[in-house]
Amino acid sequence: MANYHFIGIKGSGMSALAQMLHDLGHNVQGEDIETHLFTQTALDARHISIYPFGEGPLVLPDLTVIVSNAFTDDHPAVARCRQAGYAIERYHHFLGQWMREYTSIAITGSHGKTTTTGMMAHTLGAVKQVSSLIGDGTGKGSAGAELFIFESCEYKRHFLAYRPEIAVITNIDFDHPDYFADIQDVRSAFEEMASQVGRQLIVCGDDPQVRQLQTSKKLLKYGFMEHNDLRASEPEVAEGGVAFEVHWRDSKLGRFVIPAFGRHNVLNALAVIGTALLLDLDLERIRESIATFAGVKRRFTEKQWKGNVLIDDYAHHPSEITATLEAVRSKYPEKRVVGVFQPHTFSRVEKLMDDFAVSLRAADDVFLCPIFGSAREVFGSVSIEQLKAQIPNAQLISECNVADLSGYENSVLVFMGAGDIQKYQVLLEQL
């Protein structure tokens, strides 16, 4: 049993890691802001102590301090622990060392990591014991697990701290423009990551950037296109989800059903099926388990409100917005679709302005919230008004005029963003 102190324990990855270590019998405590975040619900349920920054008791013996990548070395809480003489480890470096005891499965890509990781952990967990770390703040530790399934983030090349046995690449797209120079820079990061994989890569062969990867590693390609090893065909909206046929090279694996919508979720399911095939797991049990996946937090989370459907989704990149709105259309073809979008970081809006406009035009009506800035960037010169000018009939919305959304009936209101977009939905529900 070890003792751990987390700086920034409410971060999505940090919260999941804290849960997992707690489940495995370790002593875990942490510090963070006092505002309640959804990622702390699971921590509270485990009675993991959370203190305001600078107030966590540093009295446990042989204490290891794990620091979120969101905080710099000169953060007062980090400096206090260092001055007290404790070992300091960054989240990704700690995780990279810790996972070496497992057969590790990394799920990475520009989009779809969290849903695919959650689907993978749920589905494979019905067949074998797994420990898992999901980017929606969900972690699970199983003492007898041989498999460790985790979300692997490309931002600042943090995923180079990991050397997984198996890695899934869902797609490669230009994102995080505050760090990556261009799409070639992003792809080079994935190529470097791929070189560190021990056994095999499972990749989406439909993705044009994935097809350009230069790697000597063995590939299992999945997708809808004929050139893939693992293919989906004949997708159709079924009761509560999507049904599709699966083909493995020259063999038919039969029909699978997932309780989710959109072609992107079929691709996510293929990544899971491909991993199961690689691990030689019972395919019938995989078929049964994947059909019961309940989703992850803040990904197409639905609720009813005054005759409308409200959806909370993490989509914050044009490709993700396109996928989310396509899924909404497939599930609710007869309803009006209202997009409520909060851009995340000025640099992303500045670099991807035109793409954001194109993706948002797929909604019938669009409401744009003020840009959610980030501590990792300075405020840019770009404005939300510039984005509004590219979207016909788009309107601006703030906390003061959320009531403008209250006049809809029999519609789907999709709240999208990676910042605090949830507050607009909460205000609407209070009207």
C-alpha cells in the first residue's frame, strides 16, 4: 500500500487516476479549487479527502505527490510539497511508469478517445478483469486485472511518456493550435507515439491522416472502406441505437448493435471489436457486452425538458461538432436541431474559424456563447462576433439572455463545448 497526494485532483485524468489507485487499496487524498466539479462526485463516493489548495495535510509517510499537467512547477501548492521534501511526479510520467505491470491498451486520437476508452473498458471488462482510466473522470482499479485500458492524450506530446502494448488511433486531425504548428506536426507526434507501441496498432483506416502514418509497426485497420481488415457495413438506426454488420477480412462476424448513434460511434465500436480479436476474446460475449454500453459523461448526455430534448456534449472541434450533429439528426430526424456552442480557447477559434462555421451550419439554429479562455494562452484578437458573421441567423447568447432558448417546442437543444457550457443548460432548466 502506498500513499498519494494529488495536486489538481478534480481534473478529469487526475480524478480517474485517484479513483483507480484508491480501488487498488492505496491511501489517496488531494487538493483543488473549492468549486464543485462533476469529476469529484466519484471521489466523494469513495470518501477520498479533497482539500483547498495549500491545506492538504502532508503527514503520510513516503508520500508521493502527483501533479496535474494543468499546474506549473511554481504553483504554490506544488512549491509547498517540494519544500516539504516530498517526491513530485507529473501525471503522465507517473502513469507511464505505473502501467508497466499490465498489458496496457492506449486509446488515442484527435477525437473520440473518451467514448472509445469507455466502450473498451465496459466491453472487455465483461470478459476479463480490467483496470481503466477514462477521460471523463472515471477510473476503476481491479486487483486481479491483467489489462489496463486508458485514454492517451496527444497534447504537448504527453502520450510519449507511455509505452503501451496495444494502441488504438481513432483519427488524426489538427487541434491544439496553441502547441502544434500544423497537421504535419500532429501526425509526426502520432508517428513517434506509434514507434513506442510494443505489440500492435489498431487504427481507423478510413481516416486520411491515419493512412499517411509512417510506421514499421503491425497495423489492424478498421472502418467502412473496403481496404480495411475489419469493416462495418449496412448501418441502420435500430431501437435505441445503431445496428451494423461486421466483416473480418474474408469472414462475416455477424450483426452488432450499440446503444449510440452516428457513424463515428460505429467506428469506435470497431476499435473495440478489433482489440477483442487481437486478444482472442470470446466474440459472443463481446457482442453481448457492447450492446449494453451506457456511454460516458458529457458525451451525448440527454434529458427531457418541457417537450424538448437537451443534450450535453463535449464537442469542441469542428470535426466533433459535425459528428455530434449528424448523430442528433440520425436519432431525431423529425425534430428541429438547435446548436448552442461555447468555443474553447481563442487559438482554436482563430485557427479553425472557417471549419467551425461550416460544421455549425448543420444545425437549424445556432446560439454562440462567449469564448471560453484557457490559462494556457493569452487572450487573442479573435472574437465571437467574427464567427457569428459566418453563420446565417446565428445569435449570441450569454448568462443574461438564456431565456432566448425557452421558446422552442419539440426540438433538440445541443449544448456543445469543453469549457463551462453546462451553466447555460442549468440556467435554462431553472426557467
